[in-house]
Amino acid sequence: MSDGDKNGQDNHEDALVPVEVWPELERAECLARGAALKWASGVFCRPEQLEKLGQYRKRESQRTASIHSRLKSVVQSYLEGVDWGLGQLREARAELREVSHDLHKANLESRKNSEKVTTLETLQEISVAHCQLLAAVSNLPRLYKVRSMVLETERLVESRRLLEAHARLMELERWQDEVLLQLQGPRGSSGTGLTSEDEELVRNYFSGVGCLVDALAKELWAVVGSGLSLACQNPTLFVSAVRIVEREEALDQMFLEERRSTPGPNTPMPPGRPRCWRDRFFKVMEEAVSARLRSVSYLHTRGPGLASHLSALQHCIMGDLSTVRHFLEQCVPSHYRLTRAYLRFCHQFLQNHLGLVSGWELEGGEIFAVLNWVLHIYNSSEMMGEPALVAELDIEDLGPLISQEGLEQLQNKYVQKVRKSVSEWMHKALEVELTDWQRDQEPDIDHEGCYHTSLPTIITQMLEENARVALMISEALRDQTIQMGLYEMENLLSRFRDAIIEFGKEHHRDSTINSNKFYLHYLLACINNCIILKTSTESLQQQLCSFPSNRYSRISLGPLAGLDRAVKKACRLVMDHLLFELQPHLQELLSRTWLDQGEVTLNMCGVLERHCELYNRVRQPCRQRLKEECQWLTVVEYVRTLMQKRVVCKNNDERNKLAQRMTQDAQQLRDHLQSMDIDGTVGEVNPTALITALADIINLKDPNMLILEISELLTKYPDISEEHVSVLLDVRGDVPKEVRKSVLDFLEQSAPPLPQGYRPIFTEILVPSSSIQFCLPTAKCT
């Protein structure tokens, strides 16, 4: 049937088949009609718009025609592509038929040739057997000599004639390899080759060769391991060992290259290859170095001998390095770089060894020895920092001997050990100090004429020595040690202050029985000790380069605050002792003896003079401070006595006499204080001038002028209260109620703020509650 008939038949069949309507097409047509209706209803919603119906019909007709033409063009292109594809498929079907026919013919030819292959396999087996027999016949003379050569080679190895022994061994191995190769058959043949039974037979016959390799290797590595000692005596053996290693390395490379160039089952590696004796050479050297360094004074490593052990390691390493550089380096090829390898071996051993040592429970001196050796000696020019060695290998490339974390742990251990020692020494020093306070003699006097004891010297020397030793390691460790020392000093000062308080309590308890007559002297010595420790503390803090983030950094100012607290407490006890000695004389104030003779004030001045003379044994600035406090205390207690006794003058004569006595007392106090280098001013207030001012108020003739005097007094002493002024008015005994009221009202309304730098004086003087008034002591009133 022709193609035309076939096409006609297909068209006839298509005509008989009913046309199928797709549901998607119907749905699309409905949507289109609905959209058109919606558009038309929107456009022609008004009658006047029907006039444009012709224009819309024409425009839509043109659009529809354009769409139909594009659709026809697309369908035409698609049909042309389908027609071309059908043509390609027809051509491919014809070519496939031709290829299938050719393959069928090739299959028939291969079946005819299969019978001839069996004949060729038989010939190949005969050829392999012939080659093996030929190899056996040709190697018979060598095989008879194998036993004797093995024995001879063993004797050469035992007598350490290594080069000759290795030459015989190489010859035996060559025989073994040739026999195995010949029995295996020619290369490229497809025969069965060497069977496992044949190979096992050959290996058993040459089993002595493997034993010779092991014996030679044992002697070889013994020579390499003792190379350092042989180099100075007879390096011939070491040179022979190196030459053998290089021969074996060359053979390994040759066999590896041969195997890479001709891969396959016919080129196996000889037994025991590759031997990698060059790598083994360096491994043996490393083991020898480790064993040699481990033997260096190992029995004395722990305890006080650790520093000696490290020093012995240094001398051993440097001595061996000299031997390697000047002797062994000449016995090996240049590419060995034996000095570099020895440096690496030593460094690795020291890393492991020092890691082990760091894990021990070391004392402070041992930790210092390790840190100093690792951080300073090892990298110094006396050891690995030598220029010739630096040129060989930069030790920093191998990493630190001890990791940064390990160093920090060692430093923390060192600080803890030093802290324990410092704490114990400080405790002992404080016990000695407390014992000194009970001595029946005055404290020691330094070149400046000031009292002191041994406490500050012991503490200062101990802290400075620890800081100096720590600085030999690093500034960071020095800072950490100083911070620890300051922390311990703060603890000491807390106990020191408690001891001063207890010292004062014991003295007051025993003030009448077995009183310590040098109590005041040792209080002054304590003040001097604190001043010395403050100077030392400030010096230590100035040395700090950084404040490490550890438990001690928070107390950088703690010791200074502790010193201030201790000094203030000691000064308070000194003033308490002064008050204790002044108290009998203060009680005689406002008495008849005091009014008539004035010896009470002279006695008080004597007490002050005696105390101020002792204050000269105190260092500045506490010396001046004590003198000022002495003046302040005397005036405060004087005025307090005046306020508390509440005397009442009955007439002008009594007021005049009381005022004159007070003025004379103020002048006497002022003169004595000036003679003792006290200027009389404390915190912008002149204490002795207060007594004169109070005397002027008492001696004022006209009570109506009191408000002016009180106003002036308030200007100088703004902390004076209504109670204090009320007592003064009571002492006068002639103030009318109106004047008293006006004065007190004035005080209540004024109340000026305290100026900056002003030290309140009346705040320290408490006025007792009002009691029955009494007059000055006279013959009629007692």
C-alpha cells in the first residue's frame, strides 16, 4: 500500500469519528461570552452611547482578525515541526535495521572462532611451564650458595661490618626477587603465573634473608641510637649506618616508581618493602634523645633538686647540640638537617617532660625554677636563642614548652604558695609585735628620732623581695604577687587594728595595777609603723603595670584604707590617754583654787608639754595632726567642763573674776602650744580663741548688748546651739527674761550653714539637762 493510500485511509477514518468537544473549551466560551456581555452592558448603559456601536464593532472585528491570523501562523509552524520530526524518526528506524543486521553477522563469525582459542590456551600453559623450568635450571648455582651466604652475612652483622653485610644481603634479596619473577612468567603473559604453593616454597627457602634483615636492622639502630657517643670516638660505624639507610631508601623509591609505572598483578612489591628506614632513622634518634635526657639527674628531679635538674638538662642539651653540629652533621647528607631534627626532638621531649613536672605538687621555689627556665633560660642566647641555632630552626614554630593556660596555672600556683608563706610570716611578725608592746622599755628610735618596731621592716622587705623575685619571671606575675601581698597586708592591718584596740582595753583595765608606763610610746610607734607601711604600699602600687582580673584586683586601695583606720584608732587611743591624764586637772576647773592660783592650768600645760614632746617621735604628717588634736581636745574639754558645771555668777565682780581667769587660761594655753610648734588653728578655727570669746560674753557689762556679742560668736562658730548660749546666759546670772528670749529667738532665726572647711567644735560638747543652779564657790556658799 502506497503512502498516499495510507493517508487517504487515515483521513476517511478521521471523518467517521465523531468530533469530541472539550469541557474546558465550553467553559472558556461561556466565560468569554459573560465577560463580553459585562463589557457591553458597561459601555452601552446610556442611549446616546449606541451611536458609537459601529465604531466598536469595527474595532473588535479588526482585533478578532488579528488574533485569527496569529493563531494560524502558530499552528502552521507547529505542523511543519511535526512533519520534520516524523521524517527524522523514519530515517532512524531504517538505520537501526541495518545495525541489527550487522550485529547478527558478527555474532555468527565469533562463534566460528571460539574453537581456535582452546588451542592457544594450551600453548600458553606449555610456554609458562617451560619458562619456570628454565628459571629453575639457571638459578641452581645461586640456590646452592644461599645457605652459605646467609651464614657469612650473619657473621658480618655480628662483627658490625655493616656495609659488607648489607651488600651480601642486597645480593640475596636480588636472587630471591629474580627467582620469584622468573617463576611468575614473562610480563604481559596471560598465563596462570606463580601459584601460592610455589611462592611459599621460595619464601621458605629464603627465610634466612628475612632474619638477616631483622638482625641488620637491630645492629643498625643500635649504632644510630649511640651516635652521640660514637661521633666523638669513632664515627665510622655511624657513617656506615647512614649509607645503608640511604641505600634502602633508594631501593624503596625504585620499587615504588616501578610499581607506579607498570601497575598490575605482575609487578608486586618485594617482601618487606617499602622499609622506610630513613623515617625509622629519625624515630630512633628521637627515642635516643628522649632516653638520654630522661637519664639526666632523674633521681633528683623532685624537691629542691629541680633547679639542678633543669640546669643539668640545659648543659646536656647544649653539649649534645655541639656534638651534633660539629660531628654528626658531617656524617649525614645535607638534606637530613640533623641539627634541626635534634632541636625538634629536644623540644618535644621538654614539652612532655615539663607538662609532667607541672602536674606535680610543687613548692614556690620549684615553680619559680620551672617558670624562669621556660620563659627566660630556654629562649636565651645561652640555649636555644643562640644565633647559630636560630638560623637552623625557629623554636617558636614548634609552639611553647608550656601552653599559655599551663603557664597561668603555674603562676596561680606560685602566687598561692607565696601567699601561704607571706601569711605565715605576717602572723609571726604580728606576734612578735604584740610581744614588743609588753616590753618594759621604750621602742627603738630610728635615725630621724622616731619610734618604730620591727613589724614594718619585716613586712616591707618581704613584699618587696617577693615582687623583685616575681619580676624575674614577668611583669604580670610581679603585679599579681603585689596584689596578693596587698591583699594579705589588708588582712594583717585588720588584725593589727584589733590588736591596738585590745591593747588599749588592757591598759585601761590595768591602769591602776601594773600599768604599762610605755603604753603611749608604743601607740606612737604603731602610728609610725603605719606611716612606713603606707609609704611601702604606695611604692608597690606604683610598680603595678596592669591590674589583672583576679580575686586580688578589687583591693588595690584596701591596704591604704586599712592603714588609715589603724592610724585613726591609734590616734584616738593617744587622745584618750591624754584625756585620762587631763581629767584630774579638768575636774578642778571652776574651783576656788583654780580662781585664786591658776595652778590647774599650769598643770594641764605640763601634761600637754610632756605629751607633745613624745609626739615629736612621730613622723609627719601625724606629728602635726596629734598636736592639733591635743590642742582641740584640751579646749573642748575645758569648754565642756564650763558647760556641765553650770556655775552662776551673782554679781559683776564674780563675772569679772571668772572672765579674767578664763582669759588667762586661754593665754597660757596659747603660749604653751606655740612653744610646742602648734600654730593654734585647726580647720579654719582657733580653739583657744573660743575660751577668750566666751570670757568676753561672761564679762559683758550691759546685758542688752549680748545679742551683738552672740551674733559675733555665731559668725565665728556657726555650730553653737541654743542650749550652749542658754548655759552661758545662766552662768552670767543677770540676763533678764526679755533679753534671753530675744537672744534665743535670734539664734533660732539665724542658724547659718557651716562653711566649707569648718570643723564643728560645739557639736562635740553636749549640754546636760537643766539642774539646780549653784553659785561660784565662796566662803559662804560651798
